[in-house]
Amino acid sequence: MRTSILIVDDDPDYADILKDKLQTSGFRDVDLEFESPIAAERLTHGAEYDVMLIDMHMPEMDGFELLDVVKTVSPRTECIMVTAVNEARVAVECLRKGAYDYLVKPVTTEDLIFALKRTLEHKRLLDVLDIEKGKRLPELKNNQPFKPIVTRSSKMLRVMKEAELHAGSDVPVLITGDSGTGKELLARAIHEASPRAGQPFTPVNMASLTPGLFEAEFFGHTKGAFTGAENERSGYLKASNHGTVFLDEIGNLPLELQGKLLRVLQDGEYSRLGTSRRQKVDVRYIAATNADLERLMAQKRFRPDLYYRIRGGWLHLPPLKERSEDIPLLADAFIKKYLPGRDQSHIDEETMCLLMAHDYPGNVRELQSIIQTAANLAQGELITTQCIPRQLRKRNLVLECIRQNRSAPLLTLAEVEKNHIVQTYEKTGHNKSRTARLLEIGLNTLRRKLRVYGVK
Ligand SMILES: Nc1ncnc2c1ncn2[C@@H]1O[C@H](COP(=O)(O)OP(=O)(O)OP(=O)(O)O)[C@@H](O)[C@H]1O
Ligand SMILES: [Mg+2]
């Protein structure tokens, strides 16, 4: 995930130095502003930054005054103040006013990056809390990595937003959810949204590991390390250096191996079988399970220390029956996948009703396989009830559903527009600039329309 940073300093040379330090450390989205009143204006016009680095001494509006504006207009922008040596008292006052940290000039790269990472970690936790409390409308910063996840369910959008926040850090993430809900898909999206994108993503099925295999699989071995080791092998850790290891089905990892895995997660250091030389890897871990780990812990079948280690962030994917609004969207996506090039292909109304009414114990994977089979059976471009499994075809369901669809009120385009604008405005907690951005209309247009609707 990209972190957007604004440096405000009236000394362009110094601002440039800070920007260079940040960019060489991998923070690409860095903007400069030499005039503090303009920085304030940017915020009041809706610009959003994750972090601002604010110089204390500036003409017109000093760092202290700018901090006040930031905390009023954009409270979720974290501020790090940059002060001169003899300004400890001012710095402390800034912390009291809501700045998260301060740096003393001359700023070393090490101090700068340390302060920034600490600030971002604090921000990530606050943002996660907000999403969990349902306060914020989930809006992805960069939806590209999440594109393979087809959804419009607000529950899923919240999970994806939280996933994006975790992607920016290296914390281990645990993904839970029933079979077929998309845990691996989400794990890959987190990897793609993280600074590790482009590096290896290695899924490891924890259920398939045996005590004899664990070290050889994770650490690799030299030739002849044990009977049968005819070739050397590098192991998952080395193969995933700088990337992500996906610990799939972690609930099925045998108890005797859980301690070994815990040590791998804690140390990041290991030696290949057959040598005593220690090696270090830089790996991020994402784990997934459809098991109830808390229950397994109560039954002493899962180690609590491992549980808390992997649960740096926790994401739960709801079953498909709790997000039935996704069924038509997913069905369409799968039709495009399995009937490529046939642009007109679609599912008839009766069949869609039956698909909507089904419970999907196998979740998205089940829907996918139903559509795959239906696509094979379809004559031409229309998917009819004859193409879906017999147990889904229940005539009374179809009639009820069609009756409901037909009795839905018919709205004019203006009414649809009004409903949509007002709902979005409510969902953003009456935030006009965010609403305008989401709807991709101008702020003035939004204001005018709200006035016409009589909404304040
Ligand atoms: N929201 C979605 N959009 C598109 N495809 C999806 C979605 N969710 C799941 N799928 C597809 O459904 C199938 C199952 O997903 P995935 O393997 O990620 O599930 P899982 O939760 O890991 O399942 P299991 O617990 O059985 O391992 C995959 O083919 C995946 O691409
Ligand atoms: Mg899976």
C-alpha cells in the first residue's frame, strides 16, 4: 500500500533532503510544500495525506498553527514535527496538540524512517479500530491488487480495507472463514498490495506436513543430509526471501510441529539440514484456516503462543449466504470466465432466482463450479434452469422470487439518482468532499443537489 506523505518546509533544500531520504527508503508518494498556508489550503480542499512532516519555523503560519489546522480538518493525518535543537518545550507542546512524534534537526535517515514506521503502525491500528467499529466507509487506496476479488458486499469491502491496511506493514495476518470463501485469494491480494509485490508468494499446506518433513520443507537440506536426500533443496523459506509465505490450513498443523513453526516465525533464522551455518530470511507470514482456533486451543489442540503470534491482524471472510448481493456479480464474472468471447451470455431470471436462493455450503467455490458446469451445458448464450443441478431447481422459490422482483417499485432515473446520492452522503457520515469524490462529481454539484433534495 502506498503511504502518502507531505513535507512542509519553507527551506526547499531541506525539504528535498528529507524527500530523498524517504524515497531511497521506499516511500515513493512524497509531496513537498514550501508555503504553510497553501499546505493548510490543500487540506481544507480535501487533499488527504497519511503523514505530514512539518517544520516548526515557517513565516506566515508556523508549524504549531499548521498542526492546529491539520488536526481540525483532517484529524486522521498523523504529524511529525521537525524542530531545532533548542525547542524541546515547543515539541512537547506539539505532542499535546496531537502531533504523534517530533524529530530534531539535523534529521538522520535512520531516525526519520524509525519515526515514520512507528507513526504508520499507530495509524494502522487506529484505522483498523475505526473499520471494526463501522465508523469509516471502506475505500481502497489502490484497488488494483484486490480486483480479482469480486464483491459489492459492505462486509467484504470492510475486510478488504482492513487487509489493505495490514498489507502496508509486515505484521502476520490470520485469515479465517469457511471453505471456499476466498481466503487464499485474499492472501494473494494482501501480498500484491504490500511492498513485497513482485517477490515470491509461497502457499504451504500445513495439513500435509509430517514431523519427518517439516525441517526439510521449510529449511531445505544439503545433498546427503539424510538418507534419500539425493539432491540439495533450498526450502520454502529461502525460496520466499523478501516475499510472503502463506501458511494454509494452519488449524490442521500437527501439535508436535506447532512449536517448530513458532520458532521459525520468531527467529527468522535457521540452518539447512546437513549444515550448521545459520541463515536469515526476510519473510512475511499470512495464515489461513477454516477451523475454529479458539475451540482448538480450549481442547489443547492448538498452541496459544502460536495463535497470538500469527494473529497480528485478523480478517474473517463471511460465508456467501451472508452476502447474497454478491451472487449475481460472481455468477456474471464466472460466466465471462467460462464462456469467454460470448459477450451476450447471461443467466435467465428463473435461474438467477434459484441461484440466489441456494445456501452454498461450499461458498464461492461451489457457485463457481455450478456456473462452470452450467456453461458447459448451455446451448448458445443463455443459461437456463436446465443447466444447474437438479437439487437447486425448486419451482415455488422461483415463483416467489419473480413475484418479489416484479412488485419492486419502478423508479425514475431522477429518483434512483437521489436515493444513491443521499445514501452515499449518509454512509460517509455527511462528509461532502468524500461523497463527491466517491460519486465522481464536483463538490459544488453535490452541494446544489443536496440543497434541491432538502438535505443538510
Ligand atoms: N470474491 C471472489 N471473487 C472471485 N472469485 C472468488 C472469490 N472468492 C473466491 N473465489 C474463487 O473461489 C475459489 C475458492 O477460493 P479460495 O481458494 O481462495 O478459498 P479458500 O477460502 O482458500 O478455500 P479453502 O478453505 O477450501 O481452502 C477460487 O477459485 C477463487 O478464485
Ligand atoms: Mg484455501
